[in-house]
Amino acid sequence: MEHETGTHHKALHINIDATRYGTFAEIGAGQEVARWFFKVGGAAGTVAKTMSAYDMAVSDAIYGSTKRYVSRERLQAMLDHEWSLLLERLNKQRGEQTAFFVFADTVTAKSYSRQEEGHGWLGVRFQIAPHTAPSEIIIHARMWDPDNVRQQEALGVLGVNLIYGAFNEHSDPAKLITSLMDELSRDRMEVDMIKFSGPAFAGVDNRLMSLQLVQQRLTNAVLFTPTGEVIEPAEVLHHKAVLVERGSFRPVTNVTLDMLERSLDQMRSELDLAGQEPVVLMEMTLRNLLTKGEHIEHADFLARVDMLCALGKTVMISNYSRFHNVTTYLRRYTASRIGMVLGVPTLLPLFDAQHYQDLEGGVLESLGRLFKGPVKLYIYPWKNNRTGELVTADTFQMPVHLRHLYAHLLENHFIEPIREFNELDLAILPRDVLAELQAGRSVWEQLVPPQVVAVIKQRGYFGYRQPAA
């Protein structure tokens, strides 16, 4: 007997629910989702229509023209069009007893003519009960199976999981996210973007749902725009130069911002950019988000995201602890230059062999992966509290056994000192600023950007309390 979370069970469960009735519209990778509902039996009670518009001219005639056929815009046009038709044709005769839905996907899978990475957009718009306003879930997925048939099969399973989750688990979005991978695995499928909307998800913060994707390991990284909108990484990274600053940002300090601005100035002067403006990412790893043991406090996470958004920055959340994993991930989307900014104190851990014991080539292999393609590390100076010495990438003393390797990277401009910087207190660390803030001493206000001061005060972040009158 099939497990109750199996694809067969889920499709059949929906088919025998007399209240659910809707449309399936699928472009690319066959009609694998609709096929499940016909395969298990009872589809006449669920399927109002299935369709597929493979030809671009036909697709444009139905849904309107588009620059990219596998895109969020095309998926949204499909959902809008099919929903309008469904209600126009059936609401009068069935609306009293029917909770309507539309499922749509637009996908490119591996084929004989193209060996591109398989990926696609999937979405479901649905009523939780007859005559209610619709809610919606859209996701972006990447398919890792090596052949077309397996990718199609995986897509079918994911689509059934999405529809079943929308109908039966909408009250618990975190559980819904977990269920997307039922009968799938990360070596077959990755979900790197999810967005909930509508009355069924009135209290849902999509940034927290994106965090769930990383925590539950449905993907390795997610991105938010400065407005807090969740995005599929290719929407901002495709063929773009990228500058990354990694940190805990608890809170963002003047030094944090100066590091970014100075490295950006230097990166803009790289000849291969030819005037292209780099995409700037402020990246936090899950490890940097852990505030108490192994627990991530959602309020603390949102506070950090809000601060970065107040500065107009795009935010990346990842499960990467190593720098080379970040550049490898970015290489999915761009062959252009990648810059990473870090402070002098981070240099030594970057070369520490104990971090790479699982790599056959150890430190050398990690550096090879890190610097694949045009990559440069911009190193911000640091002041030694004990001696008062200003340490730069040029004057930093690497351990003897690593000095020749470090010199090679420095001389060949894989590592580059940040030459210009503001006269700030370079010995001050974010944890020092946080301690001043939580102690109620106003000195912290001079150590962080004004936009960040305003956000912290307005929303009481990091334990801030208004001083007693």
C-alpha cells in the first residue's frame, strides 16, 4: 500500500474531493502534472481543462508576447488568463459548490537539441472555499536529473506536491515547504524561490519562507530585493558582475558600509567591466544567523534584513560557510567578474587547512575553486588594538608555510588591498556596537549609518530601548 504522502495518494485524494475543480496549463516538459490526475483515476471530478501551448506564436496569441518563455512573467500571465476563463465559463453554474483552482507551469528540460540546465516556474491559484478570494503560491525549481525523461518525472511529482500542499497544508506554510520534496531529493530537484500571496497567507512573511527553503535544504541560497521582495537569483544575477560582502550585520556599522563602498569603487575600475555596474549582495550564512545555540530567531533575522534593505541592498541568505562555495554558486548565473570584500582578520581563516580536510587538495583546491573565472578579493585594513598598528593586505604577515602562496595571489592581483578608506575606528567590531546599544549607551549611534539608526530606534531592534526621560 502506497505511503499516504506518496504522489499517487495525493493526486487521488484531490480527485475524490468533490469541491476542487480547475485547469492545468503546462508549457515544456510534457503535461506531467496533469498526467498524474488522469493516471490515478477519478480525474473527471477535478479537471475542467488541460492545455499546452508549445509553439511560441500560439503561446503569445493566448497569453501575450514575452521576452522569455520560461519566466515569472509568463507564469503570471498563464495564471491570470486561465483563472479569468475558468470563472467566466464555470462560476455561474458551479460557483456555489466549487473551490476553483488553476495550476500552471512553464519549464525547459534537457532535450536532444539543448543541454541547458533544466528549470521552470510553477504556480497554483486557488480558493480555500467556494466564492472566496483566491490565494496563490509560485515557485522556481531547478532540475538536476541527467536526462529529459527523469526531469519530466520529477516535475510531475513536484507539481502534485505543490497542488496538494496548497489545498491541504496552506495553514502551515513551513510544513507545506517540507512536503514539496516528498518522493524527491536534492540530487534531483532544488526549489530556490517561493512566494505566497492572498487571504490564505495573510500573516505570512515571504522572507521567512525563503529562509525556510535554506534551513530545510531545498536550496543553498535565496535572495531578496531592497524592497523585501523574494526573487529567483537569475532575475538579478544573469550575466552580471557581482560584489559580495559577507557578515552577520548585527548591526551594520560604518566600517561595514565603508568596506563595501571602497571595494565597489575599486571594482568599477576593472577593465573587463567596461562600465558595467556590479550587482551588490550582502550575504548572511545560516551560521551567522544562529543567535542562541542552533536556533535562528525570526525577529532577529528580519531586523538584519530590514537594516540592509534600508540601505538599499540586495540580501542573500545561504548555507555556505566557505568562500569558494559562494563563487561556485554565483558561477551558475554569471561568467562575469566576481568581487568579495573582507577584512584583514578573515584572511587567516581563509587559508586555514583545517577548514578543508574533506577536500583532497586542501587549501590549494579551495583556492582553485574560489578564484575560478575572474575573481578578486578586496581586503579592508584593520587596526591591531594591542599595538595600534594598521594592518593591510600588503603588510599582513601570513604564517611561514603560506607566505609564498599568499605572495603569489597578492602579486597577481587575486587579492588586492583597499587603498582608500575613511578614518574610522577600525578596531570596533559589530559585537562591540551591539554591546553599547544593549547597554543603553548612545555612543553606538555614531558607529552605524543614519538609516540604520533610524530603523533600530523606530522598531526597537536588538533590544534597543528609548532612554528614560
